[in-house]
Amino acid sequence: MFALYKNDHHFKSRRSDRLFHKIGEFLTEHRLDPSPTNYAFVHHLLSNPESPLARTVAELVQVGAKLTLNDIEKLGGGAGESERKAHGLVSRTHNQLERLEEIMRTIRADTAGFGRDLQASADALRDNHDKGVPNTLEGLIRITTAMMENVQQAETRLEKVTREASELRLQLEEARDDARRDPLTGLPNRRAFEDAYREHVAAGGMPWIAICDIDHFKSVNDRFGHVVGDRVLKAIAGTLRTQCDGHLVARFGGEEFAVMMTNVGRKQALMTMERAREAVASKNYRLRENDMPLGALSFSSGVTGTRLGEDLAEVYRRADALLYRAKNEGRNRTVSE
């Protein structure tokens, strides 16, 4: 048990070290001070390579530009675009609810007033009838007509607010879906994967989890650029989605994907991942522009089962350690417990 903990801790430390060194290299290359602001900015770029901010920076870097502190201050706002959009939708929702509450208060007040006036008119009508006075009906008609006009106005306002609320609900659903989906591949992102895992485990499920990593992906980006690298990510994402049909495939970030296989045992889980691995490795990848061969592409994966109620972080550590083993054993392979 202690040895396993040491291996997991060592692997996690290696990943953290790699990220730390990449951040340092970026800061050094662009002659930026290692300040908290600059560190956080570069950490966001490297941790979210498909974000609009990271893509903008990549385009600048590709043409030989060096980032300055002013650039970081100008670009830094891009990191919170999704948050600002979500905040705006929430504010609009709050305003819609306030308007709806106001309409309902008005309707309740008008209804209560109409009830009082109607009761008073009924009492007067009864008294006048006993006295032989016929004109009390005119007051009753006037009250009823005024109430009907108020009701029609309220219905018009309510219809408008309801229509706007329906449109806003659709926008909120789209924003929620965007927040849970990887924009490049269209796959669910890490947040969506974590939520799905929690729901499945809470219902008593014990899925099998695979962590996949594209082999030598940095070489693809270095040789052909990020545009081709993006195409590779989308192609492999599509193959994983097809070969793992019926299971949840998500992009965790960078060149790493995760698969949650439910209602299967170890044998079926391994067969699924082997089928996907072979499908990726057997394809002939070429550049769209000149039909030049891109070279062989493959991925390695670590596959592990879960225990009842086990936290995803623990499962991920095991699968990640198995993935690391697959890389050390030559890549383009699936390793399981």
C-alpha cells in the first residue's frame, strides 16, 4: 500500500513539475517577471489550451511576437468571458423574476379590490332592490368593466414576460451546455465527466474508467502547427466517440481524454479500449493542404475499475499511474490492473 502511494505521489509530482517548468520556460522566453499575475496568466494558457485566450496568444507567438505586461493586462480579460456571460444571464433572470413578481402583486391587488367593490355593489344591489331603486346595476357594470380592462392589461404584460422568460431559459440552457462541453471536439469536458461520475456512483454504479493520452502529440504540434494539432484532436475524439458508443467520452484537456464505461466488466472494458486504440492506430492520416502523410498516430490508456462510492480523484490516480506505465512500456497500448 505504501509503495502504491509513493508511485501515485511520484507520478502526480512529475506532472506538477512539468507544468511548473513549462510556465517557467514561457516566462523566460518572453522575458516576463515571475509575478503572481504573470504566473496565473501563463498557468491559465497551459491548463486551458483551447480557450479563446490561449488561441489568441498562440497566434501571436506563431508570428514571433513576444508578450509584454501590457499585452497580459489587455488579454487577461478573455479568461473570464464565460463567467461574465453567465453573470449577465443570471442578472437578466433576476430582473425577469422581479417583473413577474410585480405583475402578480398587481393582479392580486386588483383582484382583491374588485372583490371588495363587487361585494359592496352586491350589498347595495340587495338593499336597493328592497327599496325599489333600479340604477345600482350601472355601478356594478362599471366596476366589472374596469376590472376586465385591468385583467387584459395584466395578461398582455404577463404574456410578454413569459415569452421573454422562455427565451432566457433557452439561453441559460445553452450557456450551461457550453460550460460543460469542450469547444474544439464537441465532447463533454472534465466538469461534465465529474458530474456524470458522481451521479452514477450515487446510484450505486461501479463504472470502469479509462484515461487516454495521445502519443507524441507535442511532436505533431511542433512539426505541423496547432491548426493541424487541433485536427488531430478532433479526429481522435471522433474515433473514441464512435468506438466507445454507449459510454461517456470526455476531453480532460490538452491531449488527454477520459472514458466512463458503465454496466461492463473488466473484459468488456478492455475490449472497448483496445478496439478504439486499434481504430486510431490503423488510420492513414494526411495533411489536408498537400496530402502529405502525417505519420502514425496512436494513444496509450490506463484502465481501472471502481469501488462502491469511490471518489473520482482516487480512481483517476490509479488510471493515470497505469497510463504512465503504458507510456513507459512503449506507448500505443492499454494497461489495466
